[in-house]
Amino acid sequence: MDHLLEIRNLSIELPQGRRKPPVKLVEGVDLTVRKKQNFGVVGESGCGKSITCSSIMGLLSFPLSLGQGSSIRFQQGDGREVEITGLSKAELRKLRGRDISMIFQEPMTALDPMYTIEEQICESLLFHASLSKAEMHDAALEMLRKVKIPRPEQILKDYPHHLSGGMLQRVMIAIALINNPRLLIADEPTTALDVTIQAQILDLMNELRESYDTSVIMITHDLGVIAETCEEVAVFYAGQVVEQSDVNTIFHAPAHPYTAGLLRSVLSLGGAQQELYTIQGTVPTAGNFSVGCRFADRCEHCMDICRNRAPALSEISPGHLCRCWLHADTPKEETA
Amino acid sequence: MKRFGQILRELWRDPMGRIGMLGIFLVILMAVFAPQLSHFGPEKMVGLPKAPPSSEFWFGTDNYGRDIFSRILYGARVSLQVGIIAVGIAATAGYVLGLIAGYFEGWVDRVIMCVMDIFFAFPSILLAIFISAVLGRGLVNTMIAIGIVNIPVFARTVRASVISAKGLEYVQNAKSVGVRTGAILIRHISPNVVAPFTVQATLALSSAILTEASMSFLGLGIQPPDPSWGSMLSEARTFMEQAPWMAVFPALFIIVTILLFNILGDSLRDVLDPKLKL
Amino acid sequence: MKNYTIRRILQLIPVLFGISVLIFAVMKMIPGDVISGILGVEATPELRAQLAAKYGLDRPYIVQYLDWIVGVLHGDFGESIRTSAPILPEILSRFKVTAELTIMAAVISWCIAIPLGVLAAVKRNTFADRFVRVFALLGVSVPGFALSILLILVLSLAFNYFPPLGYVGFFEDPLRNLQIMILPAAILGVSISGSVMRMTRSSVLEVLRQDFIKTVRAKGASERVAIFKHALRNALIPIITLIGMQIGSLLGGAVIVEQIFSLPGLGQMTLTGINQRDYPVVQGCVLFIAFVYVLVNLVTDLLYAYIDPRISYD
């Protein structure tokens, strides 16, 4: 396989006790990430984007679990492919922090308050490489310089509570990249930061992309971030991928009504319209998904078939996937 | 804010809560109906001394020939009385002090908390023993001593709740609009205090019963011939080989009663504030 | 750190002062005449006046208090009314017994409570967790003396084992000393372990929910590293505070256990003092125990200030 990551038919379940069947929070997700690609995953809170990406590293928190038939194929540094869902705990641990890294939303609480910055950066090295203390110190120092932290010698000796959110997020990036991972998953890395800091962090990530061989999955609900950093975008809604294409197509020629709605809501902020556009209705909760298209009752273009049959994710033009009856070929037999 | 009926219902639904409620209800029944339930009364010497449990004397007799079952029933009265009144004293005084300290802060707060800290500096049983040395022994004095010892913990709990409630937005809004202090205290702050306060009260009950049993065991609380589970246990020590039932039953009842209050307290805590759920 | 320590010690002074005032005031409020207690009710007024003067009981309270407290600061706790022996030396020698009991009980309780608490947190909602929670609940609910009596009963009837009487110092005969102390220390330790167990469990659970644990796992840490290197260290802070308070319960519980096992400790001395109306003894003992407790709490405060880098020293 020449892709870096291939997710097929991923589903994530939440058990409901012994008497009820588990609820599927995420269902039938297919994602493909290429090498050295910036891949964006966008959607509202609760649409399943975060847990989907957590599951790539096998970091689903109890009691969530992967559904049957989920497949996550990943190409390691040495070229070998692995099926992540079949790995043992020990093998997963080798992958984490070395081949696949993750950074999180809240930098202020993402580090252990009891240990210095140096100790926490070097911990990544400790798990995956055998270096002397001096070598680790130098590597940590070098990483801090790469993420453009001023006075890195001093920062190494500081504790997390001494640092601001922006600085901490840079440290997180340093920790994530120190072992040269093939894939970096960034779960809303700038959401908790001030707008100016946000811009700095995104610029930093874009710069680092040049020097590192890393693909980035950027999870966000902010279309602006997507526009600035991503090449390929997948749109999540109610636990499914509803559209995927390159960033230009998504922004200028979205196929799915949800994507179009999202764009209209954002764009209306800058325009001279009288009213803010909103998509009517609310996101359905897991377990209450309709039998047909999950977006049907909010969709302006809803047809009869949309309510009764769930559309599949199909390629409506090369490189452009969409889950919508407007663009897919409707099946021959129909029930009105 | 949950209504009282809903609280009771949720408590009932939790199996532990149910056990706690039923168990304590039984203990209360035992205490209230002691005269009716006991055949012989707690002080009359009605049988052969140190007789093992039989159909006539369900729990056997003690070294004076008194019916242990009757003494246990009357002992329940003592335990519950002491528990309720001591906690009543502590809760009332503690509530008032905590409310004042928490709401007004400043030097009032510091003075009150300094005094409370001084009380906290003593191990609680030592303080209870110490205070009862002043007041004397017996039922009433024991209640007062245990009550005084528990005031600081209530004061602290209430004060903490009040201070965190003061920070809540709707309280600040009420103040800025000019609602009177009294009304704020009653209508806005008190509801936030009720939950931790109630849990504390239940746990204080179990602690008060434990302290009373300990003190009576040491000879400082309830005086003979009045029955108290603690003093019964102490009397039983000399006769452990000959009449182990003299020790077993008081010990069991002490343990079970305290356990029931703790179970109820835990379930209450889970119901009133699920975030604290163990 | 040094400044912080000094500041905390200075903060103690009003508390220590308050404790001594409280003890003194309470002692003065005890009804019953010390003099009558010694001489009997038929004593003549002259004899009473003489004795009162001897003990300084005819002076104003403030003077009596200052006299006492200055003496205490110089290491003079006064003399027992019964035995006329100086009080402080006896307190110190008896304190060795109580201290040994308390320390053994504390160590036993930590060895039980902390591992079990961590186990319950890590294996949440499994059988192990439920077992630990029940055990902790029982620990909190079973008073030391009830457990002692039941245990002695069971041991004597079932195994014909009777706890050895008499006391031997640790440095005289370590083996015999441990034989004597192990049962009371174990009982005391077990009765305390319940609340430490619960606190450990809830503290560890709380910490495991934190974001930085996710980060540690994402770095590729094993569960063992995540728990012992990161979670436990953070969880330890509230546990240490609790342990400080537990020492108070231990000191109180020691009073009872000493009585049951006839150990010549401070608790026994205090009780005897109360029963015999030997007020200087009671005063001295309670003061000493309270001071020890306050000191222990100071040490725990300093300990977690030392461990937690977030606590600022200014």
C-alpha cells in the first residue's frame, strides 16, 4: 500500500449495559491519508472526529471500543504495514510516540505538573530510544529551538505551571515530533488558545512540515484552520464521513448540503447580509439516528428517499467522495 | 436542585441506599419500641448469670443475670439519642458559625476559623474525653461533649460551601441587584450548602455513635446500670471466656449500626452530588 | 523552602497558644475540688489554705496560667498531685510506647491501604474494586475496641492464643516487644486503613481522568509507568493531607487500645489522670498530645509543599 494510513469501516461502540445493544457513536468511517499530507477532519462537537482519531493509536477511553470489522492499516517507518486493530498492547506502545504522535486541545493540563519540561520531553526519548542523559538533554534543547521557544535552557528546567498556553503547546509539539513520527494527530490544538497565538502555532506547524517527513491529521471545528493548513479534508457528521475532497473543492464546490451549510454559516460573518445563516434543527444524538440519511431532517434538499434509505459514501468525481442521494445514483428499486 | 421525594426515590433505587434506609429504620424501631419488645427490662436481674442464649433469653444473660437482648434494645435508644442530639447541637452551631464565617469573611471569618482550628488540633476522642471530664459523666453530658467536638467539622463544611456558592454567578447577580443579605443567605446560598451538609450530618451520626460507644467503653460516657453498647462491651471483657455472648452482641450491634449510617451517608452523597461518586 | 518552613512555624504559634489556653480553661472548669480530692471533706480551713498556697491555687487565673505555661516552655510540666513525681519525664517515657504503637499502626495501614486503593482505582468496577470498597467501608465502620474484643475472642477461643501481657521496650528486647505490639498495632492500623483506602482510590481515579495521563499514554508509556510514575505522584498529595489528619485518629484510638492491651502509654496515663482527678497530669498529657498532633500536621504540610512544585514559597 502506498498510503500512510487506511481506515476502513471503522465503528466505535458504547456499551449500554447487559440488556441493550451497544450504541454506535461512529459508523462505517473510511479515511485514507497519504504520506506527507496535511489532512483535515472537520465537524461539530460530538460528531465523532476526536474518538475516531484517538482510536488510530488504540487510545480509546474505557468503555468505548472498536466495532467489529474495523480496520486501520498503517505503514511503519521501515515500510512494513500493520493492522493496528490486531496489535498487542506492547506493540501499540511501540507505535505511540514514535511512529504516531498526538497533541491535544488543552495545553495547560496536558503535562504532568510534578515534572520539569526537560523530564517530560526526554520521557518520549526514554520510551523509544537508548540515549545517554547528555544526548537526551541536547535533543530536547534542539527540539525546543525548532519549535521556536525563547531561552530554551531555562524552559527545560521549568515546570508546566510556569509556562503560558502557547508555550506549552509548542512544548507538546516538540514532544510529539522528537522521535520523527510518520503521523501526527493534532486534536484541536489551537482551540484553547488566543487568536494571535493560534496563528503562531499554525504557522509553526506549517513550517515544521517542511523539515519533517510527517503527515498531519488536523482535527478541528474551525474552517479557518482547515483553510490555512490542510490539503485534503474529510467532513464528519453524526458519526459518519459525509464528504471528503481536497481543500479547494470543499471550500468552493462542496457537494454535501451539510458542508455547504457550514460554509454558509462561516461566510455570512464577513458578508453584508442581514441575518446569520444557521442550519435549522440540531445534531441527532447517538442511538437516535434515523434509518435514512442522518442529515435528512435538517436538509434543504431532502427527498423522500433520503428519509428511508441511508446513502453510501461514493466517489462522485475523482478524488471527491460524498454521502448524499443528490449526487449518488439512486438505486433502481425505490420505496416512496 | 432535587426535591425531597426524588432524593428518597433515588436513594431507594440504589441497593446500598436501600439497605441503609431499611437498616436504620429497623434500628429506630428497636429503640422506639424497646419497652414493648423487651420482655424483661434492661436492669432487672431475671435469670441465671452468664447463661448462654436460649429461647427465653435470646441473647443470653450477663454476669448480673440481666437479659442481654433487652439491654441491647435499650442500648439502641442510648446510641440513637446521643447520636441525634449530639449531631443536632453540632450541626446547628456549626451551620450558623460556618454561614457567618463564609459569608462575611474578613476578620469575623479569621476569628471563627482560628477557634475552630484550635479545636481541630485535638484528636477528636481526646477532646470528647477532655470535655466530658469537665461536664461530668452521664447521658446528657456525653451528648453535649460529643456535640461540641463535632462543631468544627460542620463549620468548616458549611463555610466551604458558602464561599463557593458566593462565587456563583447568580449569587453575585442577586447582590448587584440589591437583594438583602438575609434573603440571599436563605434563598440562594443555603440550597448549595444543603447537599454537603446533609452528607456530613449522616457521617457525623455514625461518628457520634462510635464516639459514644468508645467513651462508654472507657467508663466515661453512659454510667452503669444504664445500658450502652460500649459499656456492655467493657463489662464483657472480664467474662469473655465464660460468656462470650456478652461481648459478641454489643460489638455486633455497634458495628452494624455504624456501618448502616456510613452506607446511607455514601449513598446520599452519590445521590446528591454524583460528581463525587466513589 | 526555608522561608516557607519558618513562616508555617510562625503560623503555628497562635494555635499552640490557643490550645494551651483552652486546656487551661477547661481544666479550671472541672467541678470538684482538687483540695477535697486530696485531703477529704473534713479538712480544716487552715489545712486547705495551706495546700492551696502550696499548689498556687489561690492566685488569680492569669497568674496561674502564665506560671504553668512558662514552666512548660522550660520543660517543667509540674508534678502529679497523686505521686508528686514530675510529670514531663513520665510523659516522655510513656510517649515512647504510644509513639511506637502509632507509628507501627500507621505503617501497617499505609501498606494495606495505598496498594489496595490503587488496585481498586485501576481495576475499576471489577471484583477487586468492589472487594476493596467493601473492605474500606468495614474499616471505617468497625471501631478499634470492638475489633480488638472480637479478635481477642476469636483468637482465644479458636486458636487458644492470648495476647501477651506486660510491656517490654523495643531496645531491650525487640522480639518480645514486637510480639506484644503487633496485635494492638495491627488492629489500630486496620481500623484507620479504611479511610486512607477510599481516599487513595478516589484520588487516583480523579488523577487518571486528567489530560496529562492521556499525553503520557500517547507517548507510548506502559500502564505501569502511567500509574506509578505519574498518577500516583499526583494522587499522593491529598492522601498525605489525609494521613496527617489520620495521625490524630491514631493518637485517639491509641488511648483505647492501650487500655485494652494494658500498654503503659500516654493514653493510659491520661485516662488514669482523669479517673483520679490528677489535674496537672491531665493538663500535661493533653497539652503534649495536642502539640505532637500539631507538629505532625506541620510536617505533612511541609512534605507536600516539598513534593508539589506548584506551591509557591512566597
